Amino acid sequence: MRVSVVGGAGYVGGELVRYLLGHPGLELAQVTSSSLPGRPVTMVHPNLRGFTSMRFVAPDQLRPCDAVVVAGGEGPAQVPSLSELRAVAPLVVDCGPRLRLRDPDAFRAWYRSEPEPPEVLREAVYGLPELGRAEILGSSLVSGVGCSAAAAILALLPVARAGWKLTAPACVEARFGSSAAGSRPDLSTHHPERSGALRVFAPDHHRHAAEVAQALGWEASRLSYAGMGVEMVRGISVSIRCFLADPVPEKDLWDAFRSTYRDEPFVRVVAQRAGLHRHPDPRWLAGTNLCDVGFWLDRSGLRLSLFAALDNLGKGSAGNAVQALNCALGMDERLGLTFMGLHPL
Amino acid sequence: MSDDLNPQAGECPECAAVFVLPTGTVVGEILPCPDCAAELEVVALDPPRLALAPEIEEDWGE
């Protein structure tokens, strides 16, 4: 199986290349870049030196292959259209936002740009395997996930499936490492502006709320969703405060998380009573496709805090895209994704 | 189940995880829960009964 990466010069693209070079069942065919055609891939991804001598090709040089994965990081003008991509490969996995929301009006409202045609959005499958791997299997058009959205969905999913009622919107606070802003610099990512700062860039209504609401079958108004930039390069940490209408015993909470994630290879329940690392922390997940989820319930059983952590370039984008690709192709989802992370780091 | 495990299982009083006590477990021994990592004291063996052992709390900022 030959897979090409479209838009490989950015951070997500670099991670896609890294994962695919280590994948035992897939062969990396081409890596495109509209800004660096002809240049070695290792010029912008120095960690890959010695593992590939591949050079970037221009997007119009993309040759037929079995699948393309779109990193989606170079802006709409540089990303080939879906019809162009589907002409070269029977399977497209797109890490960008254009396939994530089913409702064109929602896409227009949250992304302030024109959506793909409704029939394309209806055909596309949301690419979070934990939510619906049966739907992904055999699909030809698979979306990526928003990095903090994936974390929030995985934290909330056991609660949503249990059907526990909340008395107020779930308050999501998502903290973002700088690489989530992409590889193109602007003032907000300039070192003197960002270093040491804890900048709230979305006090509420972060656009990932739409994706989380869609995934859980909720109205977006059931979420308050804030985003803050923190002093990390990689990593998303999500805390979600929920106020339950009726008390829930902690053992039922454990049951809900165990039953949701017992067989999931990339989601770990971390809600420990002892030790230093009791709750999810993105630092120990850098470079992995893991998402750690956890919770804390106060003695009344009414106030529930949920936590999730992941690498925004791993389970939050490129790693998840490779997992979804494995899933769509009917392969073992774990292939190419077995890195366990580092500690200390 | 491996041969070196006691087939009798205990339940964590914190998270309800059910797990098999290792062979040779004695009353008073402290075992970590495999799910929530709570430190559990073995208070009885036949049948196995586990209780939460006193834990050291973090007190940053207090």
C-alpha cells in the first residue's frame, strides 16, 4: 500500500512522514509541499535525517497511489481540492477542518469560510476511531480531528454514553502547546509574545466546541469552551467541569470509563489515588498516539471534573490520522503507532 | 490465569476493580489497585477483603 502526504512541510506533515516511515504495512510514496518543492524533507524535519532521502514535490506532481493523507496546514489556497485528491487516490484522510462538521451552516458559522458541498460532507466519516471505527472501515473520505476536540470528546464520551444529565453547560478549558498554532509564524507565536505567557486566546466559543457537540450528539450550547496558549511545544491538556443533576457513585463512573475504553489501544484511564502522576499530563505523551483520560468526583457525587491529555501532533492530528488510515484499510489500528513516550523529558 | 496467582479475587473499595491477589499474600499487606493505584490493605483473606490504606496527600499551596 503506497501512501502520500500532502502538505508535508508543516508540523503535522512532519509527524505523518515520521509515522509512515515507521509503518510496517505502508510505504511512503510522495510528500508534497507548495512552498518547498525539490527540497529535502529533512531540511525542515531534522529528526528524520538518515531515515529518508525523499524530496518534497509540488502538489501538481502527485502521482496515483492507494491513499493520501492531507496535513492541512498550509492554508486553503495551498491545499488541493478534494476532487483533485480523489483523482489520485481512492482513499483520502484529511487532517484539516473541512470534513469535520456535517452541517454546512455550522461550518460556515464556526470557521467563517465556505464549506464543502453537502453531498461531500454527508459522505465523509468523522475520523476518530473510538467514536465509530465501523463507519471508518472501507470509507473513502475520512476527516481528521481537532486536537483539543479529540481530547474533550474522549473525556466526555463515557459521561455522554451513560446519559447523566448536567445542570449547566460543561465548561471545557483547553490548554494548547505552541505547535498547535502550526509552523507559520505570526505575532501570537513570536517568542517575546508567547514565551512565559498564559494567553487566553478564546475566552469561550472555541471552534472545537462544534466538533465535540456533533460527536456527542449535543447542542453546542451545552458546552462552554475556552482556549489558552501555555508554555509547551507539544501537548493539549483539557479540564472539563460538569455539574450533575443527580449524584453519581464513583464506582459507576469507573464502570463508565472502563466499559468505554477497556478495548481501546490508545486511550488509558488515568485517575489514580497514589503517586505523583495521578491525572493526565501531556508531557509524557509527546510523540505518541495516546490519549489519557481521567476524572475526579467530589463527595456529593454532583461535581465532576474530567481531564484529558494528548500530543496535538499525535492523537490530536497525525497519529490519529494514521490510526484512522489503518482502520479504513482494515489493518491493525496499532501499526506504526507503538511509541510509548518518554519519561523524564 | 497464571499458576502463581491465588484464584481468589478482591475488590477495590475505591473504584470497584476486581483483581486476583498474588500467591502468598498475607493479612496486613499493602497492595496497589491496578486501576486507580489506591494503596489497599489486605484485612482478610478468606474471602479476600481490602480496605483503603492511609494515603499521603499533596498539599501544594495550602
